[in-house]
Amino acid sequence: MSADLPIYLDYAATTPLDPRVAEAMIECLQDRALQGNPSSMGHAYGRLARARIEQARAQVAAAIGARPECIVWTSGATESNNLALFGAARFNADRGRHIVSSRTEHKAVLDPLKQLEREGFSVTYLKPNADGIVTPEQVQEALRPDTQLVSLMHVNNEIGVIQDIGAVGRICREKGILFHVDAAQSIGKVPVDVEEMCIDLLSVTAHKSYGPKGIGALYIRRTPPVGLRPLLFGGGQELGLRSGTLPTPQIVGMGLAFEIAERERAADVARITRLRERLWAGLSTLDGVELNGHPERRVCSVLNVSFHGVEGESLLYALGNIAVSAGSACASASETPSYVLRALGRSDEVAQSSLRFSLGRFTTEEEIDAAIAVVRREVERLRALAPAGRAE
Ligand SMILES: *Cc1c(COP(=O)(O)O)cnc(C)c1O
């Protein structure tokens, strides 16, 4: 990485492309034989592109324990969530208009749910405990005779907490209620098995797992089949569920990224966990520092920390040579404190004094040590500047 670029500790917002993925995509972009329309099965150009797409479909399916025919390509987890939620809710509206979800979901789930409320659906947003956990019992208790869908994320993008998806899945399966999971943050970090976890709909995206931006997938259970109302109409690609010409290089990149993520998961998790522990050891000896999210049920890569008495945005600015986020990438553009930390019961002030450090495949020990030194120096400097009484 170029010397004047900041240290990248924002992997939960997006990951850099793995060089092996970049190489496969470049090869695909440059190969004239792969530039046909994958829907043009009448000639070799189309069929060659189609073969690569089906290979990638099998790679993505294998990473989540699914059969390839259950995978539908989308533009990313935002679109997958929209297709799953609108698609299922509208298709099954006559079975019931109640949906159960949680307050700490990504905006790409919360905003479609808000829209469904405007369309006459009612949504229960479960409140997690102070550690960010939503219990299977809470889900069970929220179910009503008219509940048709439960949507719960696997790994939280702001605090890294892992929900007990399998237990919730079994409850839903037993009651015949559809279960959607946003697993955008999971692939390569936490095992995902749609069969074992009784998942009907699962959203994934390439760019959180070292693949390209702008490509994702929705897993749709086929036995028994889950009915969905499409969002896009047109050429009828992807069994009519998602019309539009498929982007062969993006799809090839996602397939390889998911294959690598799954194959190297154990080694990646072990190395990243050690680095996260090193970072926490370096930060937690500062006064007034608090870890957000469950201490054990968490992904290896995320450390969300409150620095009491320090304004998060000021700290973010002071940490010019470290690329981190205050809250999620999407929420930090606005001034409001993180709704995820607020849902955990943190005050506005504490939520506003929090930063998310997220590590990944390319993070080094040197980067962690440099980050610790800068954060310690800047937190102490900002606290010394703070008006008396605000420092604690
Ligand atoms: C990043 C993310 C999304 C959105 O994914 P895109 O592919 O960027 O649309 C949705 N949910 C979670 C949990 C995420 O982390």
C-alpha cells in the first residue's frame, strides 16, 4: 500500500479486492471469448460466459451449504434484502401481514420494512439486550397467528455480534414461518449452512469478503419452494426473479472470492482474532474505554469501542492516518449517534464517543501497533482539551 495512504481498519464497510480475485476478473474482462451475453445460449460466446456464471453459482452455493439452483444474482446485499423482504411479504400477503425483525438490523433491512409498514404490514422490531443479543425466546414470543416472515441478521456490521440463527430458524421452520437472514458480514468469518440453520432466504454480497462491489446473491429455498414477487421485470433472467443482463466478470469475482473465503476461513479467523486481541490489549488500558457488543459471541474482525469523554467525530478527524468509522459507513454521514448503540441502551453521549475498528485479511501487526499508538495519543490529547467535568 502507498506510504501516504492511511492504515485501513474499515473492513466491515468494504474489503479490498483479493489480488487473486482481481486477476481472475481481469482475465475475464480481457478474454474476447467470455464477452457474450450469458443469456445468448444460441452461440459459443453466450455459452462460454454462461459456463463461468454457473461455475461461480456453484462456488457461492458451496460456501453456504446450498444447491446452485437456489442462488439468484443481485447487485449486492441491499438488493438481496429488498428482494427477500418485498418479494416474500407481497407474495404471502394473504397469509398474514406481520413481520418480526430487530432494531439492530442494517438500514437495507430497516428501510424496506418501513416501506412495508406504509403498505399496511405491521413489523415488530425486537430490542436486543445490552450486549446486542436478540434471544430465540424473544422471537418465539413475538410470533402471532398472522406472522408470515422473520428477518434477523447473522453478524452485526457495527458491533460484530453473532445472533443464534440456527435456533431462530428451527422455531420458524416448526411454525411454517419464512426466515430471512442478512449474512453480508458472515462469509469467511462465521460458518453459514442454510440447511442446518433452517434458512429460507439469505442475503450475501461480494465486497465484504474480498470480492468486487456491485454484485451479490439471494439464496432462495426450493424444497419446498419459497414464492417471491420480483422487483425487476424484463428479460426474465434468473428464473424471472431478477431480470437484467448478468455481469460475467463481477460474478466470476464473487465466485472465487467466496471459494477462497470458505477455504481459508479457519486460518483467516485465527490470524485476525490475534490481531484484534492485540488491538484491544493496547486500547483497553486507557481509562474510560468500553467494548460494545457481547464479549464472546462476536466476529473476529470488529472492535467497537467507546472512549468516554471524547467526541467520536473529533477523534475520527484526529486519527487522520487511520481509516476507521464512527458507526457504520452508511450512518456516519449523518450526525445522529449510532441507532445500533442506542438500541443496546447506550446514551447519546456514549454512542457518539464510539469508533468501529474492523480488521481483515491484509491487516498486519505493524498496522495494529501504529494504530494503538495514534489512538492512545489522540484520546489523551482530546481529553486534556475537553472542558473540565467532561473528561470522565
Ligand atoms: C454492507 C451490508 C449490507 C449492504 O450490502 P451492499 O452489498 O453494499 O448493498 C447489508 N447488510 C449488512 C449487514 C451489511 O454489512
